[in-house]
Amino acid sequence: MIRVQGGFEMELEKVIQVVLTTNKQAYEQIIKRYYSSIYYYVYQQVGDVEVSKELCQDIFFEAYRSLKRYNSKKASFQTWLYKIANYRCIDYLRSKAYQQRTFDGEDEFLWIASIDFKAVSKKGQHLNIC
């Protein structure tokens, strides 16, 4: 159940119908209900606070735009929302923005990758890097 304006409770299906037909502001109640769990999921995927906030905004916007296509007989709303979140995270991780952010330190990466760790680490000895 989701608490909606006026202090009464409505089932999620009814809230969705209200959003689609008369009161778009009721969508805020859906966001309030699911934002923290979606944010946590996105943060676990991308590991960046600002990017996670941005992606959550995109996810909830996409869910709003697609709300007419939501079918409760196929999946729960939460499952449907997580599926949107999952696809959005994948899109981000494939994007040039992520690739550029990840490989800005490519020189250091190439330097570390060029080290022959087997040669450096003798039998029973380990590298002490501090």
C-alpha cells in the first residue's frame, strides 16, 4: 500500500491509474516509495554518488513515460522498475562517459600492466607496496 495525499491509502494499481488519468503529481508517491532501493541498486552497479543520482532521475522519468505499458500480470511494479534500472545501468556502463571516466588513468594502468609480477615476486616472497 502507498499513502497518497488526503491521508487515505490506495493500492499501487489505483495510484498508477490516478497518475495516468487525473493527477500526475501522485507519481511523487511512487518515487518516494521506491527511490532509496533503486538508488542503492544503481550505486552498487556504478559506484558513484552523482552518477547514481543522475541515473535514478533518468530511471524514474523513463518509468513515468512507460507507465501506460506496465502490466501487473507480467511482473510486480518493483520488478518492472528494477528492470528499467538494470537496463539504464548497462547503458551507462557501455557509454563513452563511463569509458572515458574509467580509462583517464590509462598511462598508470599500462605501466602497472607492463610489470612482470612473476619475475618480481620470487618463490615465497610478495611485493610490499606501500
